[in-house]
Amino acid sequence: MHSRLVTATVIGSALLGGCALTWVPQATEAERSDDKTTVISGRLNYVVDGQPMAPYDQPGWSTPRFMALSLTTGDPQVMGEVRASDGAFRRRLPPGAYVVSRLGVLNSDSEVSWPRVVLCVPRAPGQVVHVGHWQLVGQRYSEEVALSTGTRYTAKGIRYRTVVNNEAASGEAVHLLRHVPDMPIGVGLQQRWLADPQGLERELCGAVLR
């Protein structure tokens, strides 16, 4: 099991597609959680310089997806594309803690690695668990950079911050995505998980999973 997160950590820092990934199935509006899997609902959207990027049909803003690493198995889980019109998603996956390793579209302005966000999925038979409206709120920047060699260049990009809002429908349980600023990422996450996976899960999700 431990070897999986070693591999997953490398994959998480590389790309969202490819082999060795588990694609999390979509859930219909009628589906509810059972004893083994939980149905989650939420939204993922980008807002750049105050402008919502949805619907995702403009150049450079393809429909985003996100990948998370299971702290139970070490396997990388791909959530698939959100709904292009409003960023909505509805998925079915086993209960547990999932650390988001990458989101957006590879080699685009939407690509974000290790946002320090954890998805805590409880057991909730008969229910749908709302995980929130996750917004990546970004601001474009253009900065002059001077290297010690004397080389100068202009660095451009978008800096993002995470905002999670509660948009739960009537009857939905609520366990929002959590932004944990001091969460270990990359190799640090791998080392913590190898040493004490259950302790890391408790630290990030507490009693939510019990």
C-alpha cells in the first residue's frame, strides 16, 4: 500500500491524465450514499480578476477537473470534468480523506498543484454529502525578475486563493472541503503518510470520518 502513494505523489505533481489513475464515477441526481460508498456534490469554479470563468468554453479555459490522493489506499483519484456551465460535480467514492494534488487543465492558466485542500468524506447511508462551492479566486500578475547572472525577464501568471462556500440543498449533509495552510504536500505528504497514515487522516479530518 505504501508504494502506491510514493507513485501517486509523483503523478500528482505531473499531470491529471494517464495510467494508474482511478476515475471516480459520476452519481445521478437520484443516487444516495450506501454503506460502502458516499455520494458527494459540489462545485469547482475559477474567478480571475473578478471575472467568473464559467461557462468553460473560452480559449485557455477548458472545463476543469481535479485529482486527489486517498489517505486510505494511497491511490490517486481523478474526479473527472465538472459541468461546463456552472462547475457542478456529483461523484460516488469510498469514505475517507482525500488530499487534492492537482486541479485545472495541464499547461494552462487554470493549472494548480498542491492547493493544500482536503476532502473529508464521511459515511452517510441514504444521504448526499455537500462538499461546498470551491472557488479558485485569482489575480493576474506581471513582475520583472532579475537573476544573479544579470539576466532579466518578465514573469507572468495568476496567483490563486481558495474560497469554499456552503451551497447545500435541503436534506444534504454538509462536510465542506477544507483549506489547511500548513498541510504537508509532495514529498512531505508522502513521508508523513508512510510514517503514520491514520494519524495524518485524523489530523486533517478529525472526527468527521468516525
